[in-house]
Amino acid sequence: MQMSIGTWNLDRSGVRNTSRWNTQRHEIARRECDLWVLTEAHHDQAVPDRAYALFSSPGTGIYQSKECAVAIWSRWPLRSLAVADPRLSVCAAVDIPDRDSKIILYGIVVPYASDGVAAGEAKPWQ
């Protein structure tokens, strides 16, 4: 069995430049990936044939209440696995039909250079 995994930084299109979402949704659907790891996503964004989704903690840091740093979308059932930092990452065991073993999929957003620097929470790129 073959499967495809896609990744895309949606660049917060759920709250800023929302007109991009229609194009992004079309491109996601066109690529027909079985699994997606999306960064800077929004809980209200959905693609019909991706019935299963997991999200990092919403509304933390720069993100608004329904935004998240990372989302995993899947055609198949997902089971959430613990991560060290649920604000910036999400991990799932994926139940793929006709397979004896599961796939573990981990998504993380990499902070930009000055993230947390002004607030004294981090050094550049930390």
C-alpha cells in the first residue's frame, strides 16, 4: 500500500489574509495526500475527505483562540500521543487499514528568529 504525506505552512490564513484559504484548500484537495501536517492552521479550516484531525494547543503565544501552531489531518483514525510542548507540536498514531503496524506522525512548528526575544523568553532562534 502506498500513502502520501504533505506538509504546508498555511501562514495563519484562518485569521489574516483569509482570502488565501480557498486557494490553499483547493491545492490541498488537488494533491490528495493521505496525511497532512499543517503549521499555523485554524480549527475552522477543513477539507471534506480528511475526516480526522488533531491540533496543538489553540490560542497560545501569537495565535488567536481557534488558531494552532500545528494540525494533523488524516483520512484514517488518529490517536493523540503525548508531546513535550503541546503549544508547538502534535503527535499521532495513525490507524491505517490493512496494516498490522501503526504510523507515528509528529508535527512541529519551528519558531522564527525573534520569537520570544522581545519578551525576554528566549534568545534569537532558541
